[in-house]
Amino acid sequence: MPRSRRLPAAAALLAAISVLATACAGRSGGEAADDPNQDVTLNFWHGWSAPGEVKAIEENLARFRKVHPNIKVNVTGNMTDDKTNQALRAGGDKAPDVVASFTTDSVGKFCNTGAFADLNPFLRKSGVDKTKVFPKTLLEYTQFNGNQCTLPLLNDAYGLVYNKTAFDAAGITEAPKTWSRFVEVAQLLTVPRGDGYERLGVMPTYHGYETTPLRLAAQWSPTYFGPDGTSNLAKDPAFAKMLTAQKDLVAKLGGYERLERFRTTFGDEWSAQHPFHLGLVAMQIDGEWRPSMAKEAGVGFEIGTAPLPVPDDQLADYGKGYLSGTIMGIAAGSKKQNAAWELVKYMTTDTDAVVDFANAIHNVPSTLAALQSPRLEVTPQSKTFLDIARHPKSNTTPAQVDGGTYQLTFTDFAYAVEKGDVADLAAGLARTDRQIDTDIAKAK
């Protein structure tokens, strides 16, 4: 079961996290004094809720108990970040010692406010070289300013899922590798009907589920912040090029208003009524979970997967994509941090534990060893996303002190661009830079 990690949820979380600096100032990993070999009970909170997910967590913890029989783990699932932060502020015996969160956008806040303990001392004491365990991109979104307050726990890679049967009928022999070919294929696969569509090649608007500005921008390998730490949207041509290319695709597929009318007829993203499942769209920008969800929905066509297309002048980098994932950390206020570290270390660095968890919930493993493990269950569809996760040019949105606020600001600007509300793109990007810099200054 996938996690969409919606930015609005991250934005709503920022106020709650911002007050944690004083409430959660606890011992660092170098100062934790508890004995992890003594009998102890940990409170572990996570957000998974589907029966298969909960079962996978329980199975992983059962394996952990065999290695650490003295550590009992009380598990609370289906917990939102908002509920977690309320509990961290309140403290006490019922507060979580270990947290797994889907909100990678808020790592900067988690680290900066001291809500989670810095894991660098724990890594050093355990002799774990994080640079040899985790892919570089995953380390980038789990730390902030040198504070490794979280570690990766599974990984999401974004690519292209497509209706191969529709491709074959249209004489299209392979997934598009360049953006110009992507536009051509989207037009070839689009079948208009009245003022709508019988089938759309791809839903290109930013509200089209995972077709977000952040996912698309990754294909241009953008630099969100300059060397001086200021917002870089206007200076890096990648952003203007992506926004222009997406707006052009919107126009070629019928225009913003027509596309948005069609989009409002779509079913829920996580249900069998997803438009890709129903054949209403032929290509879907999505994560590694979509092929298995489509099969479970009983689609009547063959499913293909591929990396997202790249700009025409970056063909050599084809195969890259946007990466995100679940994060795991230790509450700074916990009095059981050494024991908590044993759980975090097991779930995030033990190869078999990571592989078993990835196999169970159909996510991408988050360690270099697990990505290469012969025990990893690989299908032709999942191999695409594993390759995206391994690609050296795959990238993510960097952690920032204001959490996901800068991403929301950029996303809101992109919404205005695609609607045609921005007359001067360069000036608009410069204004957005100033807003982002202002927000970051306030957060500091």
C-alpha cells in the first residue's frame, strides 16, 4: 500500500512541530544512559493501517524479538503526524519512543526543533557507516544541516505506468524516453468525446494525483537552493523549462479547463475506480505500488512500466526519477533511547528485515544491500522502480528548516502557471524565491 505524502498534510503539521523545540529537548545519542540489555518496553508509533501492512509490521517485530528478547514493543498503528506530535509534546510513559512517519517534507523541522534525537552518535557507537548502507539521495532527505534525526525505512520511486495494450493498438513499440516523444505519445493515445474524453493519453495537470510539480521537476535535475542557501527557482533554468513544457502539454491535450472537468470525474486514487484502472488514462505518473494495485483491481489490459521521460537534451540521464520514502526516528524525550536505537537499527539497516518488509508491502528497499539482495522479490514491473531507485541521477526535494512550506509555495505558483494566470514566468519565479526566503528566515 503506497503513501502519497501529501504536501497539504505537511503544511498543517508545521505549526505542531514548531512548538516541539522546548517540549522535546532530550538527551542526544551520545548521552543516552539506558541499558538496552535490560528488560524494557518501547512504544512504537507508525502510520500503516491496511491489514497487510499491519501484518508486515508485526512479522518484522517478531523477528526483532528473536534477536532482542528483552525488548518488548507496544505498537500503535494508523497514527498521523499530528497525533504523534501531540503525544510528544505531552510526554509521559504513553508517548512514543520510536516513530515511523510518511512525511519526509518535515524532516528539516523534526531535526531543527529537536523533536527527534540525532542518530549520528548511535550510528558511530554501532560502527555503522551510513554512506555505505543507504543511497545518497535517501540520506539527503533524512537529515538536515548534519543532524541525522531520521533514517530511511523503505523507499518510493516515481516512474511511468502505462496501458501496454493501448500502446500496441496504436503501434507504439516502447515507452517514451524524451519529453517531446512523451507529448507525441500522449496525443496519439488521446481519444476525444464531446467536450471531454473517451480516453486521455495522460492527465498532465498538477492535481492529477502524483503528477505534481515536484515529480516532474525531478526529470530536469533541479537545484532548489543556491550555495548561499537562498531559493534558486529563478536562477536555475530547470524550473522555467519544466513549467513551460507542462503548460504546453496541457494546451496540446485540450486545455486546462477541459482537462480539469474530466479530472473531476475520476475515482479515488487508492480505489479500484482509479482512472488508469478503468482505462480512462493510458499513462500514469505513479509509484511502484500502482502495477500491483491495478492487477488487484482486475484491469483487462497488459501493464507496462518505465522511467519518466527526460528533457530532450538529457537523454543520457534517462532512467532517473523522483525519490521519497518513509522515515524512522527516536523521540528526543525518550528515556529509552539506546533500546529504541536497537529497534531503529534493526528495521532500517538489517538487510533481511528491510527485504522482508519491502516484499510484504511492495515498496522499494532503502539500503544498498537490500536493493541487491537475491531474496528481493522482483517482477518485470517492479524492476523498473528498483532501477530508478538505483539511478545515480535520481533526486529528491531537499530538507529545509521550514519543512515542506517552500514546496507548497512552489506548487502554488505552478498551479497559477498552468492555469495561465502568470504573464511573466521569470518575474513570477523571482517573486516565489523571495517568498520562500522570507518563510525560511521566519522559521529560523
